[in-house]
Amino acid sequence: MKNRAAFRKKIGDWYLRHGRALPWRERPTLYGTVVSEFMCQQTRVETATPYFLRWMEALPNFSALANAKEGEVLKLWEGLGYYQRARNLHRLAGILSKLEEIPTTAAAWEKYPGVGRYTAAAITSISFGTAAACVDGNVVRLLARIENVEKVFKNNGDAVGFFRESADRLLDHSEPGQHNQAMMELGATLCVKAAPRCGDCPVSAFCLAHKAGNQDDLPRFQSQKISAASVDRLWMIKDNSLLLGQIPANGARLASLYELPVIGDILPAGAEKVLIKKAKRSISNQRITENIFSTRSRGKLLSRIDQKKQLRWIPLSQLDGVALSGPHRRWIRELLG
């Protein structure tokens, strides 16, 4: 790009006039910025906003978060998915609350749990004015179109690495935090994946893809393989308590959360069961069908349940206090009526 200064001014002025009024922007603090960046890593801003407000009310600073129990943290995060983000945020608060001086460089922040290159750049540029460029999916899309890059990327990580140099060159060193937020905001609101609003874009004059008329096709990615899976779950209520299984703390996904238990862990082969609900969920590139069964078998089944440490009878009146995965919370509410 020939006139980077003009590009920076155009996008900066647009952001100051049209940037969304988000709670972490209205009264910016380091803690609020950190929480919002963790929440928005793999979640849309619209979804994350009410979670952010509840979180800040319950855990208003690093010290409060550091002293909170993991169960409380996971409960506040329930429904946002990718729960390792919540655990890393919890660990990070424990580290930062003990420091006499918090570092201001992106390189230092990258050493903290859950803080990658993008998150470190976002936090330090916004909170400390550090000259570090952010590259996320929104910025990838914007730069691919601005530069008319027709390369086919393996995945988003591949594209992020490709565009880091371009983002560094464009960065406004006088206002890096504002510039980063402007780039991400433009990608999220105007330079969107389908039907970009080029007529409203403040930097369309700089966009080579817009001039070529192929902005709708960029960026380009290889198609991802989608795998299918199926799992059978058990629905059992006894004495106004629902049987739930807790995922091990070292589980690859959803560690320590509760879900309806897997039938194969409990029900003997050949036991009578009745399908009461068929549901679907997606985790990463996996599409999972979950079949929920009830059973009239009791007797030996109850003794088998008692021998399983990960199984617990949760009183129906206490379900709201248990950290459940989002889909299972929804399905349980539907089944309870």
C-alpha cells in the first residue's frame, strides 16, 4: 500500500465515529480488557457481552478472580464453550495478582497461560499503548481483500501467519490500541464474510479486491473435513435427583463439567432402554448426535452407579448451581419441561 498514513487516518476516524459501544470499551481497564479478550477469542461479541457483564459483577478484579473456586469460574463461563479459556484466565489472575509490577510488552504476556500472540498484542496495545499488531480472523479477512490475496490457506492459523507482516506494516504506532480495534471492528461489522458492505467501508478506495470485484471470494481456505460421531446418554431420576457424570479434570474437552452420563459406562448390555430425545451438537469439526435414553432397569444398575466415582445424583433444585455444558443444560431443561 502506497499511502499507509491515509489508510490509518481513514480507519481511525471511522472507528471513533462508528465503533460499537461495548462495556469493556466504555470504561476500559486492564482487567476488563483481559477478560473481554479471553471471552472473545472464539466467541462472537454479541454472545460474549452478557457473560462479560455478569462476570465483572461477580469477579470485579484480578484478586477476586484469583481467590474464586474453579467451580464458580466455570459456572460463570457456562455456555461460552472452550472452557480451557476460563481455566487459563483463572490461572492468569493468580499470577498477575501476585506481581509487584505488571509487564507491558507483548512478548512478556505471551508467556502467560492462555495468552497467544494475538491476545498479547490486543491486551498490551489497548492497555499500555504497546506497538504490537493484532491479527485475528477479522483482520485476515480485511487484509486479504485490501491486498487482493488469492492464495488458498490451509486454515485460519496459516492465514494469520501469512498476514502478520502486512499488519505490522500498517500498524499506527501513535495509536496502536485504537488502530487494532479499528481493524477488528471493520472486519466484524462491514468487511464481513458474506455480502461485505463495501459501500459503507471507509477504506474501500484502498481495497484491491473491491476494485477487482472479487471481494466476496476472499479469503480462500481449503475445505475442512467434518467427522460424525454418536453417543448414547442415560436419563435417570431418583428421589427428585438427576444422575449426572462429571468429566475428568484432565479431560481433553469440557474438563470438570457435568453432562448426562454415557450409557456404555453404566448400563449392562441388553438392558431395556427407551429413546426419549435425539439431539445434535458440534465441537470443532465434529458433528455429534446424542441419543438420550431412559430405562426401567434399576436393581443392579443402582449398585453399579454407586461404584462410579464420576457419577453423582444432583437434586433437581440444585441443578442451577452445577456447571453443565451448554447443550446438556438446554436438553435437561427441555426434558424437565
